[in-house]
Amino acid sequence: MSTFYTGNSGTSTAQHLDFRVWDVNKGAYTDPSRFTSRMRVGDGLLTDQFSVTSPHGMREHPLHGGWKMHHGIDYGTPTGTPVTIQGGKFLTTFNDPGGGITSQYSITDDDGNPFEILLMHGSDSNKVLSDAAITNGMPSGADPSAPSPVADQTVPPVNYADMSASQMNAEYDKLRMAGDVFKTEQAGMAMHKAHFNK
């Protein structure tokens, strides 16, 4: 059981722990509320010792403004709070793009479904072990929302030189619609990268 030390929020608002859960089967973040009892500080539950400073759900972004989805639950933990995950298998630690260091753990629920817990905004007391999160045993990007099976998908290149104007418009509409639907999803980004080769 690896200990995670909170404290470095980087560009974020104040020192806190951001607790997130990735549903491996669905390939998406899930409401982490049912997993909060996994977090321990000493012999007690973290949730009995520290208050929620930002719940899961839509919120006005504290730095950039505008309503955005907050995939985690934030807790007002001071620097150096030692957090462990009960029943979690430690996977790795990596630099958090939002500030500090992230630790990643694999767990299963009571039905045997796989999930990954992310503890974000850790202090420099956490040793960085990899460049990225681990999904399906392979490094997959800054967080598990970029699983390698999606990122590795290829789309045949489109030869625009041989297309009529109406075919080009239809192709553009497909890409635009995919971008509208998936603009925050890795699958959509993979499509766009494959078509535009960047």
C-alpha cells in the first residue's frame, strides 16, 4: 500500500486533494462518491477528517471561469497529509498537468468491475515513477482518459484532391459533427489527428 502526500496544487486555487475515479469498462470518469471510503488517513476515513471544498459535478471553473464538469471531489487537506487507498493496487505516480504529482491505483468494485483511482495535486514528497498514467499496463497520457486502444486506432487518410466539392463538404460535416460530439473525448481527438495528420 503506497502512501500519497497531498499539498502541491500548482496553478490551482488552494491546497487540496482532488479524488477521481476512472471506469475502465466504460472508458470514462465516474462519480467517485461511492469510492470515497477507500481513502484513509492514519486509522480513519479521510472523509471523516477533511471537508469537501468542491463536489463532483458542474461548477464554475475557479481559475478560468465558465461552467465546466469537475470529475473529482476536492478535499481541503493541508500539505503533507498522508493518504492511502484501502484495497487498491498502486500503479504509478506522474506529474500532474494541473500542478503537483498524481498517484494512480487500480481497484475493483464488489462485482469485480475494474476502476482506477487518481489522487491529484500531491506534494514533491511523492516520487515520480513514470511520464504518464498507466492504462491496460501501458503508459497512456496525462490521465487515463486517453487509453491506448483508442489512441492507437488508425483512420485511412482522405485524398481531398480526388473529391468533388460536395464530397469535401460531406467529409467536413462528418469531422465537424465528430468534433462537436467528441471534442472533449480522446476518441474525437484521435479521429481529428488521423484525418489532419497532426
